[in-house]
Amino acid sequence: MRIDKDQKFIHISLHPSEEGKDFETTLNVVNSFELVIGEWNSGSRMSPIWRVQNDVLEDGGVDVFPTGFLFFVGMTNPAELEVGFFPRVRKETPSLRVLSSLGVFNIVLSVSAEEEAKVIGDYLDDSNFAFEEWELVDSVSHGMSVRSKGTDGSGVDFGLEKLKSDELKLKSKHVELATNTLAAARRGEMYFPWLEGDLEKVLSSYCESLAVIENCDEAERAHFLDVAYYRIINANSAISRFTSQALTGIQPIDNSEGHYWPHSALGVGIASNAVRNVAAFISARVGEFDFVQRVADLGGKPYPFTERPVDLTMDEMNADFLTTTPSTTTEKMVPICFFSGRDSFKHDVYSLSLPLETLEAATCHQWSLRTITHELTHRIIEPILGLLLPAEHVEMLDADGNSKLHMDYLPNDLLDAAKVGLLDSLMALARSQEPGFIDDANRDFEQYPRLYDYLIDFSDQAEEFMVHTFDFFYFYSRDPHQYVQSLWLSWGIIPHLEGKLDDYIARTIVALSANTLHLNDSIQEARRQFIINFETDYIKANNPHYETVLDRVKSDDYWASTLEPIVTAGSVAARFVVVFLYSDAASTHLYRDAALEAGDGYDVKKGEFSNKTYTNPLRLMQEFSTSEKVSAADSAWLFHLLTFNVGGFE
């Protein structure tokens, strides 16, 4: 089965009948959204929809019979219908039309005759599909029946009684969080079996924040209250956005409305499920390898070298410290995923947002879903930095009062080495800005409180360099062409980037330099690789900053005065990733796909629905997110693939 490239729009309208005595629901499928806009009224809702074709279904003709029977079926892989139902189509339902949407009811079946409707109804009754059947007469609904998918009906006990606080600014937020959670869980349990578990982890994490407030010192109370307040705002925002997008179009469909109006009839449940699968995959694989715990377990293990981490040779950097600790598995929280016209690609403590444009352009470089890996990498690096960063200035000294910032200090174990490596990363960035102060303060212990505050201000910048390096090594397989192209095509759509170009250039070259450390001048080689892979007609046509970026990187004067100092400083953070966070074993673990191990590639073609299961959605995104043109149909197909053909990793 294949999805048709021509996008159409379903228009459902609840409005007064011609007699004006009651309301009626009408449904039409039209070829352009302008036709929907022309008929828009206070009860209008719309969603994009696509014809589904195969060798049996009739091509062309009407999309939905204005007088006939309509079935909304979901959530269903279209390929399942081809195996279970379509062998009967030619004889028993010759008028059948099949359409696909991004909603939880992602399959729409239309037939013209009652006896055909009975055949479909009997088949669906025997299946475990949820569906609605509508009878249409001149596009007006004249009857509806609903069949829901069975659930155990028990529901998760979220422990909402724990949402207690005497703080006024939290009380109303607690009511909002409780109702948001219950609304999402109860509405979504039939469609998203993972939803209650994800929500439970969010609630548990937030309740831990409340417990900290109750047990902390009074001097710290204001800080931890702000932390809890920030977290509950993020949780409420994420859950409400997810509910309004993914759970639009649930049963009964004519009584469900979403506020993202281009998808207000059927919602985007398929797209939401697909993105969640990607986030869940990374959370699961990272949880299985558990980078944070492996770094923590470096404590007590001897540091085998006589140089500081920043001065290690290439052979020494390849020591793979992560695999010296036992394998552990920690269940990680999966962020609540939603689409946003304001936040674009952005991670937060409980959430992951994607730009609304990805709903139509997910297979296109500029809005590729691969950008998710950068945001989710922040969720890996942040807790590692939280583990390693000194909490106060005295932690920059060892038990004997020796400064860990001095180059003659050697770490006492591998965990201490990681902390020293991070301090060196901060020192390099700080020295690039204020070399005189840094060198003077480093010699004077009395200035360490001020020096500490100054260094901590560079932790966000160090994190960005580490995230880019980690992303490049683990999720782009150290491929400079893929990495540069992906970054700079996606950055080409970011507004007001002019003032940040140097930072973005530096982050890219720093990441590339981590893969050229074996060369005498790794940074110059990384600069050369950047130019080679950036200087393409494709990036030139799709990034408005192309000429400016290329001129800056190619100019020896600009390079020496502006870019090289920050790249050189940032390269210390990249080395930190190579030494302490990169492992060939971990890379293999994150990249593997059991379905591909015995073959040479994917046996599914773009636009064709499949029953095969893959275990690595990142590989699918890499394979099918390389289009130069936007295609809403291809994006809808990719979201279906990531929803129905990805599994076996949780």
C-alpha cells in the first residue's frame, strides 16, 4: 500500500440545520484548504488527509461518497488492512475508498452501499480496532455508531494526594497539574498505552522536588521553591499541549475539537506517537548503557596516566573508561512531546518540543526529525555536568588543599580525572575571555570564590560544545558531510541568527575537531572539513547566511582574530567527551538495529506502508529525512513508519 502525494482536506462542520431547530454535522473532503476556508463557520474543523492506493483499490473518482458510509479506524497500520481485509475488497466492497490522516483515527474508509458497509463493519467488529461508523446523506451525518478498543479500565493511581504545598504560587498549579494529568491519561489510555507510565514518571519527579522543599534548610528554601515552580509550569504546559494536539479527534469525533486549527478535526496523534517513539528509544538505549551512572562509578578506579586529561595522547584518549564500569540499566523518564510554533526544537526538564513545520516537512533537511537528537543529548550531558561540577569553590581543591586547576595536579582516580577535565574545559573558555584575571586568580587562593563564580558562568557554553560533540560522535557516526549539512540546513530557518553565527560556526568546528585529534593540527583540519562540507549549492540555496559564514571561516584574519580563539578553547570540552564519554561499545549499542544486522538496508520504500518492525528509529530518520523539497504526504508516511514499524527497544 502507498500514500498518494496529493494532499486533501477533510472538513467537519457542526452548524444549525436548514430548519434552524437543531444542529447537524456535515463532512466533506476537498482538494485545497482554500475551499475549506471559503465555507468556514463557528463549528468548522479541518485536517489534512491523503488517499491510500494499491493494486486493488480504484484510482481516481470521489474521495468520500457524499451519500454512503464512512468508517474512522485507529490507530491502525494501513499495511494490516492490506493483509487482513483487502483480499476481500474486489468482490465484496468494490466502491471502497481508503484515506489516511495524522490523527489517532488515521484510517478513513468510505463505501457507497449499505451491504458494503456491513462487510466492513463485520470485519472491524472481529478485530481489535477502535472505529466510528457514520452514515452520510448528501454529506450530512444521519447516524453514528462507536466501537471502542477495550482497556482494563483500572487506570494508574498517580498519587495526586502528594501534590500538597502551603506555598500560594504552587497551589493553583497543583490543581492544574492534577486535572491535566487525569484528562490526558483517561482520554489517551485507549490510544497510547505508554501514556500513563510517562505521566507517572513526570509526577514522581515533580513530587521529589516538593520533598526537597520540605527537607531543605531555610536558607535554600527560596531556591528549591523556584525549581519546583519552574518544573510544574513546564509539566503543565507540556501535558496540556500534548492533549490538545494528540487527543484531538478522539471518540466521539464530531464532539472533539483541537485548537491547532489546521489539524482541528482529527488531530496529530500519529505524529505525536512517532516523536515519542524516537524519544523513548533514546531514553531506553541511554538507560541501558546509563552514561551518568557509569561516570559516577569511575570513583575509586585508578587514573593510569601521568598527564592531565587535557594532555593525553591519542592512544591514551582511546582508553574507553566507560566500559571499565559494570553495565547498569536505569529507567529514564521520556519527555512529553508536542509541536510548537514558538519553541521550535527545544528540550526542557519534562518536555521536548518540535516546530509545527515538521508536521509537513519531517522528511526535509531543514525540519528533519534528526534535530531531536541534539535536544535529547542535552538530557544526557546535563546530569553528567551536575555530577562533576564543583558545588562551591573549595571543591576546586583536594583534601590537602592543592588546587585542581594547577597543571601539576594529577587526579587521584578516574572520577576525579573527569572533574579535572571539566574544570580544564571551563578554564580554557574563561581564559579566552579574561586571560589576565584567570592566570592571576589561579595563583591566588583568596580569589578562588570569585574565580569559581566566573568559571561556572561558562558551564552552559561548555555544555553546548559537549552536546555537539556527543551528537556528532553517537548520532551522526562522525560523518562530517551529514553533520555539517544537517546543522546548517536546519539553522538556515532560525530567525535572527545573525548575531550568533560565530557561536554556531565554533560549535560545528569544535565537534569536527574531536574527530581529527590524531592529526598534528586537528583544528585546522576541522576548519578545512567545515569549508568542504559547507560549500555546497544545496546549503547556498537554503541558508541565507551562506556567504557570511563562508567568508568568515575562509578569511585568515577573521579566523585568527575571532574564530580560532573560541574554537581552540572549546576544543578542550570536545576532548573531554572523547576521553570520558565516548565508547565504541556505547556507539554500537545506540546505533544497532536488529532488523538490519543481516541485511544491507531497508526493504521499505518511501511512501509504502509496511508490516516489518525495526528497532532503531534514528536509522529510519537518517534514511528518509534527506529530501530537498517539502512533502506533506512523505512526512505523514514517515510519522506512520515511526509509529507502527518501530519497536522492541523498551
